Amino acid sequence: MRGPFRRQMPGSIAAALVALSVSLTLSPGPAQAQNYPTRVVRIIVPYPAGGTADVMPRILADWLSRKWGQTVIIENRTGAGGNIGAELVAKSDPDGYTLLASPPGPLVVNQNLYRHLDFDPLQFVPIVVMGRVPNALVVNPDKIKANTVKDFIAYAQTKPGKITDATQGNGTTSHLTSELFQLMAKVKLQNVPYRGSAPALNDLVAGNVDCMFDNLGVSMQFVKAGKLKLIAVASPERAGSLPNAPTIAETLPGFASVTWFALAAPPKTPAAIVDTINAAVNEALHDPGVQARFAGLSAEPGGGTPAATAAYFHDEVERWKNVITSAHVTLD
């Protein structure tokens, strides 16, 4: 620029204009959201590979990679009831390139269980619920002979604290479902926490533990193979895919536990980027191929808007807080 204006422009104003220009270039505004994504997207799963928490986002990552023409990878960061992976996402740049795929634990449960967290679960930006899977009581058939909830309760009452109960980890849906069952059935099981469903199921099949309240996503393959026995499902009503399987609620009225799996973004992620991801996932959930793969996990596709997802998270915080309080669940 030549002429009087350039000569008279104070250095502070020039510096401010440069900073504003850089900020507009780097900040993820509407224009960048319109082009999103332009590079690899990481989805952090805070549980081990092999369980439903891992398999479900892999199905969607594969679909999104093809839609976007960009690689979408799953990265497993396990430990501390999902807190390690969740913290990584919480502290990532809010640009849509690092996302969290998780069951309830790190998103709506752990703030009521852990005395200290290095992130605030309530600050995640909800994107969408990917799917829901009924929980169920499954047992090792060589260790537990009971075939009904009533018989299992009767057996557990003769062995207070002796029946080993595998969980996905302290504070997980599996753990809280077990605590709710113990509260309502007036029995005591021995909690054996693992780092996710896959290692817990492996030990259950091997006979190292007796039972587990797991979602049906992966455990059904062991039930069909005769390696595990399904006692009952924990959904409020009988599952459409398993009409002959009774519900726990038929013996313990009011009992209900369904595991959901959701996508969330780091705090302060712009709404335009969240809406872009939400729209793509909703499209994926209507794809017949995705629906078929979800059916193999006994999963019902989720969907909906970010606002509806946020409201759902809020309700789930209160629901699981009530379970934790009523059952006096602690991590000690």
C-alpha cells in the first residue's frame, strides 16, 4: 500500500490487523466447516478393541471415510473407566479432527463416581447417539446352572459375595447395571473389573469368572456358540431380535438398562462443524449396509440432532446418578 494511509498507520493497528487476519484464517468458521474434513479424522475410543464400544464406531468410520474421501481412524486409549481417552479428547483442539466415541461412562457417569477428573464431562459437545444395545445377564454355563432370573437370584442368595461378576470396568454401564440388579434383587456379587467388554468376556468364556451384565453386541456370538448362557435381557421390553428371551423386569419390575454409544467433540467445537458431522452420521445410520451391521450387534441405530443428544445426555446424568446414590456405589 502506498500513500498517506500507509505512512500514518500506527504499528499497533497494523499488528492487530495481521493478528485478526491470522485468526480468521486459522479459526474453524463456517467456510472451513463447509470444507470439513480436509485431513485425517481421529475417533478416540476409551476402551479396548473387540467390544461393542469399539466395533460400532469402526462401522461408522468406514462409512464416513468413503463419504468424505478422507481417512477416519479409530484409536483405542484405554484405562481409568474411560477417563484416559476422554481426557485426551477434552484437551484436543476443537476443530473436529479428534472426536470421542463412548458409552455412558466418561460422558455422563464418571463425574458422579470419581473424586477428581482432569476434564469436565459436561463440557463435551454432544454430536449424536450412534446406537443403543440392550444389556443382558449372561453366565458361564459350566459355572452357573440357573436358567432363569428367579433361579439365579435364589442361587446368589445362598452364596453372598461369592459369585464373581465381570464388568467392563468400575463405573461402566456394566458395573452400574450389576449394582442396580444387586440392589433390586437383594443379592451380593463380587465385582471383577476389566478394561472393557472384550477381556471380560474372554475370562467369562474361559470360566475365570461366573457371570456378567454385558451389552448384547459381542456377547451374543458366544451365546449362539453355546459358550455362554443368556439368562435375560435388561431392556424394559423383550428385544425384537430375541423375542423368546425374557426380560429381567419380568422378575424385577422396573428394572431397565440399555447401553448407548455416542459421538462427542472437544469443548468449544463450533456448531457448524458439529452439525456437519451430525448430518453425515445420521445419513450413515439410514444406510441399509450400516443397519445390517448394527443388527449383527443387536443394536438399534440412534440419530437425531445435537440439541436432542445434549438433552438426552442431561437426562442420563440424572438417571445414573440416582443409581449410584441408591446403590451406594463407590470406587473404593
